[in-house]
Amino acid sequence: MPEKILKVGDPAPIFSLLDETGQEIRLADYLGKQPIILFFYPGDFTPGCTLQLSVVRDDWAKFKALNLAVFGINQADAASHLSFKEKHGFPFPLLVDESKAVSRAYGALRKMFKATVIRRSVVGIDLEGKIRYLKRGLPRDQEILKAMK
């Protein structure tokens, strides 16, 4: 059965993942309280991913001004995420999706040769749990922030 293709306006798939410190992060805990941005990225310590998350770090005040909860997500373990976060000073949690189940639910996987890898994707979820922003690749922070206002 093919994966459901998500689009703006769809309900966001419910998730619960652990962050780099072992704290559980659940979408349900944010509904009605704070909009969320999910940054799905292929790997810790890779040049493109480091650049992508560093831009968010550098624009952090703009994300906070909109009261956005921001999370990075990939399949790396907590130790890798913690090291990556500390080295680059990311002010947001990095979530562990070792099974890639959440990445799959959000359509953030792709086949590369025989491997299934995380597809760089950004998803904005509003207070009601609906997808308000969805883009693959490396959208500019200004575009993400504008969509979430």
C-alpha cells in the first residue's frame, strides 16, 4: 500500500519520540498550546544538515518571537544527537526516530539505492494539529516563519 501523501490542511500524524536527553516529546502535549516546526534531516554532523540547523539556530529569536516549538528529527541515536547539538549550540531538541516510523508518517523518507534515508523536509503544525506548512528540501527560514504567523 502506498504511503499517504500529506498536504497543507491535513491533520498532522500523532507522534511521541525521545529527545537527546531521553525526555519524551509528544505532539499531543503541544496541541492548543504551541505551534510546532519539525525539521527532518538526513544525518548528524553532515555538512548540509549542519548548515540547515545552524541557520535555524542563528534565526532562533525569530522562531521564539512566534512562540514556535522547534524539533530536529532523524534516525540517529540520543548520544549522536547530544554530541551534534552541543558541538553546534542548537537551542532546540533533536528527536530520535531510529525506526523511522515518524519520518515515514510524515512522508520524509526516500529510497537511495538499497537504503531508505530521511528526506530533508520541514513541517509546520498549528495549534489545532493541522499541517500549516510543508516543504521538502531547504526552504528559507523567512518562508517558514511567514507561513506560521
